[in-house]
Amino acid sequence: MGVGIEALFTSALGLQAPWSVEKVELDTARRRIDFELTCEATRLPCPHCQAAGQGVHDRLKRQWRHLDFFQYEAWLHADVPRIACTACGKTTQMDVPWAREGSGFTAPFEALALSLC
Ligand SMILES: [Zn+2]
């Protein structure tokens, strides 16, 4: 068996562990491509105080608009872990490598939008 389409898009999107593409859905009628991303780690550093190996409290569903793939509108979807930290006592959402905190767009999409202004 060769490299699966999920592994192919994991590299195409520049994702690194613990993130990878779990599912790709192409909707030709709506001209949309949707990527389901997954974070495999169950213990992560606290985004607030950087304490290592903290437990995942829960996961919140989020989505981001990404650069088009040819004529397809591309969207990323992920359940982003919130980390419950025993060191600082805060529960903080993990930063995702492809977007700024709180943004609904991926960083490459924001860069393109800015260049078109
Ligand atoms: Zn902490």
C-alpha cells in the first residue's frame, strides 16, 4: 500500500506531530474541500505556564478558512485540546500552528488576503 491521501495532505498542509489529517472530504458540487485534523497527543505542555506533560481537559470544535486548492474552497476543522494544568491551575486552549489565536483564517490565508489589499 502506498502513502494514503491523509498522509499526503498532512505534508501538503505542513502539519507536524501531534497534528495530522484524519479525513479529507471533497464536495465537487459545492466546490469545497474539508480537512479533518486530529491531535493525537493526550499530554501536552501548558500554553499558559509551559509546564510539560499536562492532561487534556476537553476538546473544542473549531474551523478555519484556508487557501483554495485550485477552484475548491478549503476549510480546516479540528477538535482543539484544552489543557488542564496542575502547575498553574488554568485551563487553556492549545495554540494551533496554522492560525493566530482566535482567528478564523489560517496564517497563509491571512497573508494572501493582506497581499490583495
Ligand atoms: Zn500551566
